[in-house]
Amino acid sequence: GNSVTQMEGPVTLSEEAFLTINCTYTATGYPSLFWYVQYPGEGLQLLLKATKADDKGSNKGFEATYRKETTSFHLEKGSVQVSDSAVYFCALTRRTSGSRLTFGEGTQLTVNP
Amino acid sequence: ETGVTQSPTHLIKTRGQQVTLRCSSQSGHNTVSWYQQALGQGPQFIFQYYREEENGRGNFPPRFSGLQFPNYSSELNVNALELDDSALYLCASSPDSGGAYNEQFFGPGTRLTVL
């Protein structure tokens, strides 16, 4: 079946540090890949997405590249801010299952001033 | 444009009771999906409704059921509540059921506690 594995958290960084959150997936075919963010007390918000191999999704300084050869979609940001503190979820959909999302476990990010 | 709304925000029930959670989809969206998010876990897909019909179901027992209404709002019903049903229940709407590329817009969730 489909699955998503994220690096274990929590992750604590100082402001302006470089961020990497690892995500690998297992799925047949060519899934679409997503990063969602969940701020405290809120629902999920789409951060970025990529729908085919070698696509790069980007938003708000975050980037992730769809790597089919390594089945990965790692999230990166060059300089994090305190306001980036949240839980980040990697997720996938497959064309045969429509918009049904399969999520990873989530990674808690805390950025200290 | 109004986003996805859910009610109630919080709910406390006892084991064996029944609960109904409600979701209003974003304007123009005909598809609603429900997810269960246990504490410290990623959301798990429960089921999806498209134009008032169930359109896919995750690995949840039949005591989890749902409805979608002509205005595309939706309900999630859970019978015979168990302690493990304690979770954040998320509703998400999207403009189409079949698009794997379509963004899903999530509501803030309903926090259910079963005692």
C-alpha cells in the first residue's frame, strides 16, 4: 500500500538556521506529493506540491523537489523564522484514488529567537 | 469567500455514545473528505463524499458513517464510541473528486474526547 515516512522529530532550530525535513514515500506509479503545515490550534494548510518527477514545489521560502529515483520529497528552507514554528506533514495522492491523501506522521518544528 | 467550517469545536462524550460532527465546505466545492488525527499522529483518511455519494473509504469500521447534503455540507457520525476514537476530526473540501492534483482545503477540526 501507500505510505509516507518522515524524519523523526521534534526539530529545534535557531532563527535564520537552515531547515531540512526528510520525507520518503512508498507508492506504485506516479503519486503527487504535498507538504502541509499545521499551526497550533488550526487545521492543515497546503504549503507546496509537486505532481511529477523532478518538479520543484516552492512557497514562502520553502522548497521541495520530487525525486523519483530516491522516492523522496525533502522540505528545505534557507533561513527559518520564529513564525515557521508548526507541525509539517508530508503527504501523497495517487491518481487512482483521487484526492485521498496519505500522510506521514508529522514533524514538529520549533524555531527559537 | 468563506472557508471550510466545522462544528462543534470541542466535544466530550462517554464510551458507547453516538456523536455527529458537521462540516460546511468551501463555496463551489462539491467534494468533502474526513480525516481522523490522533494526538501526535498524521491524519488518517476516513471517507470521501462526492455529490452526496460515498466515494472511497479508508480502513475504518462501519460505525463510522457519513452524509453529504445537496448544498455539499457533510456530517460524520460515529456510533458506539470507544476510547480510541478520541482525536481531532478534520474535514477537507475540494472542487472535484477525481483530481489527484487538486488542493484540499481543511477546516480547523473538531476535537473529540471520549471518556
